[in-house]
Amino acid sequence: MGASQLLSSLSCEIKIIRAKNVELKTEGKLFVRCYLSAGNNQRVGVNSREISSNSDLFFDDSFCLECSGSEESIQRLMQERVVFELRWRSKVPVLGRVCKSRVLGRVEIPWASVFASKEMEIEKWVSMVSTGGSRIVDEDCKPPAVQVAMKVRIPERRRRGRVWEECGCMGGGGGRCTCVDADHIFALAVLEVVG
């Protein structure tokens, strides 16, 4: 990426608020795993904190991510989806090791729905599609649901560390700042005093 190419960035916040309709046959710990696109057909998994399956199912956990890259890479990211998985883990370790978790339900939310929403943020209950945790989940109940919030902020555009909106010239003048800012005025004042 050339030094004169504009960089784009996004600030993304994902909040896992609570769960409902989780009727378990076996006591354990619950958590939500989020899968986010990392580009190049790769994804990153982030786990919420674990809560007891006997609790009020209130997670109140959030993740903040800063993404930067070319305009094109940010546009590709905006076409991706966030995958949420409600997972269960036995609270009894086997041979002193933490047990693997099992997926109870899964849902995908496209980033496009966040960008299309008012203020580029959403908060809603999402019903999970069951993924076969029948030994753990009581299947006679409603499907598990998780209340999530997603927010996107687009910081001001930057070029080589300078915020165009700060100075007001918006990159006019062939890619160079054409206005005089406080630093320039101070330097001119010092030159006049010294000279």
C-alpha cells in the first residue's frame, strides 16, 4: 500500500447480553463464541466469559475490535457475517483437564444489517439453530436465543497520520494539506519574533 493511499478503518463492538430458552438436562457452564472474518478466508474466534447454566443467563460481555486496511479490504469485511455459537461445557474436569465444549445453537448476523441500521448499531434477540446437542438440551422447549448488540463506528479518514477533517481542506491540493493549522501559525509567529 503506497504512502499516499487512503487508509480506512472501522471500530466494531460486539456485546453478548444474555441468553434465554436454555433448558439443559445436565448442569455446566455456558458461553458464546463469536467467529469474525480476518480476511484471506480466515476467521478469528472470541469467547465470552463462562456463566453457570443455573444462573440468570446474563453474560454482559463485550469485545471491541479495530480494523484498518485499504478501502477495498474494508468493503470486503463489510460483506462478511459474524457467527455466534452458544456453547456448553461440563463443569467437571476429566483427568484434571477442562472438557471440550459442545455447540448448542448457532446463528449468523451479516455486518451489512448493522451498516444498514440507524446509527449503525443493532440490539436484538437471535434464535439459535440447533446443532445437535440433544443429550444436553431439552428439545421440547423453544430454541435457545441470545441477545446481542453490534455497533460500527467509522473514524475520520487518515492519510499519513493527518486527519483531513481536523484541518478542513479534505485532501484538496493534489493530496497535500492546503490549509494552515495551529502548528504552522505557531512556527510563523516564532520566525517573526526571532527575525
